[in-house]
Amino acid sequence: MAEDGQERGAAEPRRPLDFGYDAAPRTLDRTYSKYVRGLKVVLPATAAMIVIIVFAWPQVQLHEKLPDPENLRIRPQDTADLTVLGVRYSGTDSDDRPYTVTAASTRQTNAESDKVVLEKPEAGMDLRDGRKVALRADSGIFDREHGALSLNGAVRFSHDGGFEIATDGASVDFKEGEAHGDQPVSVRAPDGIGQAEGFKVVDDGRRVFLTGKASLQLKNTAPREGGS
């Protein structure tokens, strides 16, 4: 019996394992092979493009937002239209005494000029005797190189000794300590009042001349008229 069972077991062939698919090698389609080769080229190129965009895009955005430095530069020809608020100029006269010129605002007359246009100018200077002169006006032009100031509109000179001049136009030379004007002028002094067609201040303010047709009324005296 045992020998018969062994003979049957040896005679029965073994069945191969079946995994549900055909394990035989297949031939790849040519179109598929070309597709795979194309992907090997396209995918690295796409990745490289993405990296470039990631690093370059912020730079592009920054360039679009920042103005051109050349446009921010102030050129000499642009300064004629530049207005500066709250300015102060200072200098010295021929005797090295200080004077100052201030204004609510100023702008340069042109790019190559030392002259500036002043709004609401005020100025002050020291005289030889230690006294001071102050002046103001509605507008003016200051020549910074020569220390000369031209005034227009409601011009007022005040000397701390009680001497005042009121006119509509005047020119002041700080270097020489002189001033003059050819507009109608009214003068108030400790000794009296006067009017004239113009005035001239010389000798560092120690002498004042009324020019043109002038009238002067001293205290306790009758008015006198005359001309220069």
C-alpha cells in the first residue's frame, strides 16, 4: 500500500504557481518610448525654469516699485524752482561785523545765480557805535555773494536809537553799511518827523539824507520844506 502511494505521488506533475498576470516579457510601444524620453528632457527644463522664476521674480517686483535713482537726483537746472522754508543767511561787513538775513521762504532766481528770492525777509546788523538796525519787508532779493538786499513792499527800517524809515522799496549794502531808496518815504526820529521822495543812509548809518522834494518837522518848530 505504501509503495503504491509513493508511485502515484511521483507520477503526478507539479502545477506552476498562478499570480494572476502574464509574466512573459512584453515589447514596449515606440510611441511610449518617445514619450518617456521626452519627459526626461522636459521635466528637468521645467524644474530649472521654476527655480529661475522663484529667484528672479522678487527682483523684478523690487525694480518696478523703486524709482530710478537718476530721477531722484536734484540737477542744477532744477534748483530755480526749489523753495526752502524758514531760511537764515549770515555774513560780515567790511569791518567784520555780523549781519543776518532771514525769510519765511526762499527760492533761487536761476540755477547759476547767487541771488535768491525772499518772502517776508527780515534782517539785522550791528553798527560801529554798538547800536543795531533791524529791517523787514514783504519780499526781497538777496545777493549772497555781494551781501546786497533789495526790498519791496512795506519796507521798515528800525534803529534802536528811535529812528524809523517807512517806504515801499529800498536797497541795502551790508558790506558797506549803506542803504538807499527812490520811493516816497516817511521818517520818524526822536527830534521830529519828515517825508521825502527818497532817502540815503551812509557812513554806517550815522548820516541820513532825505532826497527829492522833502519836508521836515522838528519838535516845537514849524514844518520846513526843501530838496536835496
